[in-house]
Amino acid sequence: MKRNKLMLALAVLLVFGLSGLSAVGMTVSWEWLLDDPDVTAYRYQLNGEEEDGWTVVSGDTDSYTAEGLDPYQSYTLYVQRSYDGVNWSESAASTAEAMLEEEPATVIEEPAEPVAVEESVAAEPDVITYQVLGFTAEFTVEDGKTTLALPSIVLESDVDGFFAYEVAKYGSAVDGIYYNYTGDSVELTYPETITRETVKANLPYMVEDIAEYAATLTAPVATEEPAPVEETPATEEPAVTEEPAVTEEPEVIAAAEPMGVTDRFAFTFIPRFGAGSYYHNDSYGPVIAQVGLGLDFGNILSATDSFGFGLRSDITADFIAGQDNGYWNLDSTTDYFNFGNYAAAGSIDLKLMFDVIGDDVMDFYFGGGVGYSIGHNKGPFDDILGLKSFNGIADDWFASGIVGLKFFTGDLFSIGAEAHYRYYMTSGAHYFSGDLVLGFTI
């Protein structure tokens, strides 16, 4: 039975999804695991842990999406959680690495060899490189054709899938542009009316689309459509199949194991002090003082975080002044400080208990069981102590019931009140009492 939850350092499972690049920036989503239903709030901060820089959200929030980020920069999200909205855990962090690393364009230009007037010489191709997803993308731009060198891990199905993605994105804007997969490269052909300068101006958008398409294979998160560009590399029409591209796995921070329902077992000593009476043969008996000790095995089996089943045994002693041989002899001459002027009886029972815990501060519980009373008819219990006969109820088996409410002041101590009821099987008598109870939990 959990009594007072300690604030532990947060280890939230954070994963991020690179949900897209567009002409206006990169979109990144982070998600974390809702692993503890007692958490009331989360707070997060991007690229810092400044005291006044946190954004606080409710305990059922499990993600954060940042849009318009610079794709050439890495971003780290810090997340903390709280059980009361005041005290916060240590931070868990997850970093989204930069998706693009642009290298200065290298243009190879060589002077044309002198030629005869009647001959024409084609211009030398332009070679331009970019960094994308950890690889170097090398484009060779010529009149009417551009060749992209491919890493060995890229399959034909990856190429087909990417250009199908481009067709779906840009539609008729890429009509008349075709591609051909050659194994170690892919060749784009287009009308010569599309100049080299137009092709080179659109290459950065193609690089962004490559990263965007790879992100859809690893982290499918809904995003806004990026603004279309005027011209892009195009595709051909064959049927398309998709296979996931090989990408780096996002960093995963191991989550702390939440307290399970089987971790709430607790054993508690419960001293009891109260008073009661009984109803028998259409009349009520005298007031009876009662002391006892409860042995509570709480939450042997827990159904949820706040509801469980347990066992409890109560050993009680009932005391009444001035009773002897069945008569109520209380009068002004009774010496209340003489223990021999009291009658006493004892009982023991065993009950099945049901506990409902609220916010680790309050415990409402109820239960029922069976027990046995001894010593009512001047038995050995009274003879040993030199007490009078307790003649209200005969020695008997009884059915018992209990309902109570306790409040915890810490992990070990609690205080509360209980109501008890017994029905004696043979005599048909009803016994009821109310007690102040103290709890000492191990």
C-alpha cells in the first residue's frame, strides 16, 4: 500500500519524429510515455532548462510538435513531470539532429578547347554536392539531363517510392520529366527548354524532399503540406512499391518502471480504543468499554492503483463495570479503580478487506468475516484475572463487519475511526461499537 509518493528523477521515454521539411523550415515531433497515472503535469523546454522558460501542460499530454525549425540545426527537448504541479523531477532529454548539411557547391568549369568554326562543343557538366541523412548527394547537371550518384544501400524500390512521392506532391508540374535507375545512379531527363540554372535552383528543394520522404518511412506524423515550388526534378510513370529506407534510430531514453499494483502490500499494527453495546431480546445492554489490536495485511492483491484486497484479524477485549451473576450492579459505591470490579470478555476474528486509497493521504476500507467470543460466562479468562462474570452474551461464534476511514501523516503513521458489528450465531444478539484507531505501518 503506497503511503506517500517520493518525487523520483524522471526518466520519460522520449521519441522524436522528423515529420517534414519545407521551404519554410523543418517540423519535429517529440512524444513521451504516459507511464504513471499519478502524474498531474508535464513541462518542457526547447534547447534549455531556464527557470522561466518552461511550458506547463496537463498530465494527459504526451507530445510536442515544433514547426519552422532550421533543418541545418540540432534541437534538444527537455521534459520534466510533477505529481503536484509544484515539485518537478529531473529532466529527460531527446535530441533531433540536423537533417541537412549543405556543402558549398563545386562547379567544375574548364575553358573550351579551340575548335574549328564549323564544329560545336557541348558545355562541361556542373557537379554540385549536398549532405543529406549522413550521405553525400552528388548531382551532375548537364543540358537536358541530371545524374544523381546513389549510395550502395539505396534500392530501386527506394527510388521508385521517392519519385512516386514527388508526383503525388507536385502533380502536373513535373510532366515531361522522366527518371531511369542504373544501379549506382539515377538519371533525370527533361526538355532542353529547362535550363541548367533552373535545375540548379531547384536542387535544394529536391534534397529537402529526399529527407522528407525518408522521415515518412520512420516517423509517420501528420504535418501541413509545404508550399509548392515552381519546378522540381520529375518522375516516370511505372507502378511503385515501397520499402523502408535504412535510417538511424532516434535516441531512446529508458523510462523508469512505474510502481505496480503488486508493490503496494503493507503490514499495519492497529491499536483500537472505543465503546459499544449490544441489542438482545428486544432490549439494549449497558455501555461496554473496548480495547483491541488489529493486524492488517493490506493490498495482498491490488486490482488497480487505488483499489485492493487484503486480510485483517482483530483481537479485542470488552470490559464492563460492576456486573456479577447476570445483574447490572453499577452504583455509587463501585470502586472503578479496582480491576476486580470489572467483568471482561475477549474475541478474535478474521475478515476479508477491501481498500480504496485516495491520493496516498486517505484510506477508506470495509470488510467482513467470522470470529469467536470467549469468557462471557465466568470462563478461565476471568478466573485468571480475578474478574466478575460477563453475562450479557454467551460464548458464541459470530459474523463480523467493519467500515473505517484513516488518514496518513507519513509513510509509517495513520489515524482514523472505525465502526464494528457482530451478529452472534446462537443467541441472535447484535453487538456494535465505534473505535478510535492508530496505524503503524511496516
